[in-house]
Amino acid sequence: MIHVPDTDRQYDIVVWGATGVAGGLVAGHLTEQYSPADLSLALGGRNEGRLEALVSDLTRRTEWNEIPIVLGDATDPASLQELAHNTRVVCTTVGPYTRYGTPLVAACVDAGTDYCDLTGEVTWIREMIDRYHEPAVDADARLVHSCGFDSVPADLATLLVQSHAADRFDTTCDMVRVYLERGSGGVSGGTLASMVELFEAASSDPLARQTLRDPYSLAPPGERYGVDQGRQRRPRKDGLRRSWTAPSPMAPVNERVLRRSNALLGYPWGREFRCREAIPTGTGINGATGASLIAGGLGLFTAAMSVGPIRTAISEYVFPDPGEGPTAEQVEAGHFTVRVLGRGTTTDGPFTVEAEFGADRDPGYGATARMLGESAMCLLADDTDSPLDGGVLTPASGIGAPLVDRLRDVGFTATVGVRTANQDQ
């Protein structure tokens, strides 16, 4: 469907939260990759001095001579309303979203403004679905959550697998496995603060606990059921790869996003579609030991974060403060690879399709900045392959294959093909 843009707005894209680690990297990517002739860009936040310092740095090292500043506060609905009405796309990194995100979403729905973020806060996404999906559909406002490492690699690689299966075999895969194969990078205080908010919500809100228990909690209302039993919690021998795997800390959001993508697109992958994310650890005793160590570590961390006083102590004395993050050297030196295997069946027997998605940058920051920035550009240019004009969407359902193409253009690996029998060994 064609999304008709409102061209009578002052800005094409506002990067909201530009003075934070992630926001500054998004602003850096957009000004390095695009020129003032390509888009009208503004940087938003509440600290004028820090915004001016960022503008000074960006104009010094790019071809941009000036970049407007938009002042506002995440807790001031009036300033957010003005922001949303003056731009075509809001690209926000201001988290924890559970604490700071809702007024901006409400403002974008009211203004009919497209929106993208990098949240992995499942309980908050569920709240946005229940409160704003239908109003966003009515307003033709595309609200695309999880446009960073949560959950672009898993969501788009699954889309690649399913599209290739449909083209090659005239059917889709009824099961996919997402593997976080390798990765290196830093973690910011903002990301960890979002994790704290998730545990806080689960400790006090029955709906939040139910959301985290239900594998289909991000599906549309009335369709929150299915065959999947939930994420992997223990070491497991993987049948597709014939190796040991450990639970993935990203599975709680990525698996739910995949199920929502399938539902929003009208179940092209079938209502019996199943997905699971895990970390491969190898074969034999070494693989089993590695999987056990990862599973045990995640279990201990979850148990500790579930106890209020321990959670508070970890937050205050162990985690870095929000706004802190990896150094420029860490961002450049990082890397990640996500592999997705899909298994389907034809009259000739089973088949396996494999996609690889990765980048030679820190996954949570260097790569995420590019994923979020290019998501905003897709929305701005209406460079999407989606039947949906509005609503609370996912990267695959709201943008789709054009985002894969744009990410390839900025250095990402995104490949797909049939996996042969000897590769399954």
C-alpha cells in the first residue's frame, strides 16, 4: 500500500535523544551517509548545550553546515506534541521506554507521524500494542519498535528465509531457529537501565509477568495463542545443527517479534509457525559444558535481578549510568553474526534454508545506529514492502526487504540460500 507523506512539515527526521550514546551514533550515521540535499534533519533533546556541542562536532567532520536543534522533555507532552507535528519521522533512542517512551508514542499517533525506536522492552511494547495500535492504524502512523539489534537481525533474516523458501519451494518454513553465533561489543548504561525497568515491572505488575510468560504476548488481541511453548531455558542438543545450544538473553523479545511479524502480515508462514533463538556452543563435551555455563550464568543473573534489594544494588554499584557506553574504538572493533535456519517440507521431502545477517561493528551501538537510522530513512522515503499503512509494527512487517537492501549498502552482510545436507553436519 502507498503511504502518502505529509510534506508540509519542518523536518524530515528528528533524532530524539541525540546527546545519548546511541542517539549520537544515529546522528553521526545519518550525517555521514546523507547530505542536506537528501533530508532535512534535526537533533532533539532537553540539554541545549550538549546538543550544540554535538552539532559543532558533526558540522566539523561532515558536509553539513548547520543542523537545527529541537528542545523538549520526554516528560512534557506539550513539547512532544510540537515535535511530532513538525516532523515526518521521529527516530528515538530515549529509554528506558517504559519510563520515558509513552508520551512520545501518543504524540506521534495524534500527529500521524511515523516513528521508530530500538526498544527491547517487551512489557512496554505490549502496552503500546494494546493502547495505540488501532489509533495508529486510523492515523496512518507507522510505529516500528525494535529497530536495533533487538530485533532487526532476527526479524529480517527470518523474512529472508521465508521469502527464499516461498520462491524456491513454493511453500514457507514452519519452523525457524535463530542463532546468535558470535558477537563483540560494549553495553551502555541506557540498555542496562531498560533491563532494570523490565525486572521492576515484572516484580510489581501481574500483567507484566503474564506478558513475559506468554510466548504470544505481542500478537494481536484475540490471537495470543499457538503451538510454541516459549523460549529455551536449559542446554539443549539442537536437531538442525546437531550441536549444543544455550539460552539466548535476546530470545524473550526476538521470538515474540517474529510471531507478531507473522500475525501482522496475515500468517504467510502459517499459524503453526514456530521459532526459537539460542546460542550455539559446539559439539561433544565442550559444547555441552559451554551451554551449561551460559545457561547457569543467565539463570543466576535472572534470579539476582528478581530480588528487589539485589537489583537496586546492582543498578547503583555495578551497572554504568545511563548515557555511558562503549568507546569509539570499541564501537569500531565490534562485530556480530546472526544465522537463521528454516525447515520446511515439500512432496519431495524436507528442506532447509539458511540466512546470515551480520556487521563488523559493535552490535548494540555501531550496528544498531545504522539499523535505526536506515529504518527512519525507509519510513521517510516510503521505501517499504508492507501491506500496512499504520499501527504498532515490526521491522519485517512495517518495512521489510528494502531495509535489508539499505543495510547491505552500509556494510552489513545479508545472505540467503538453501542449506545442503553436508552443511547440516
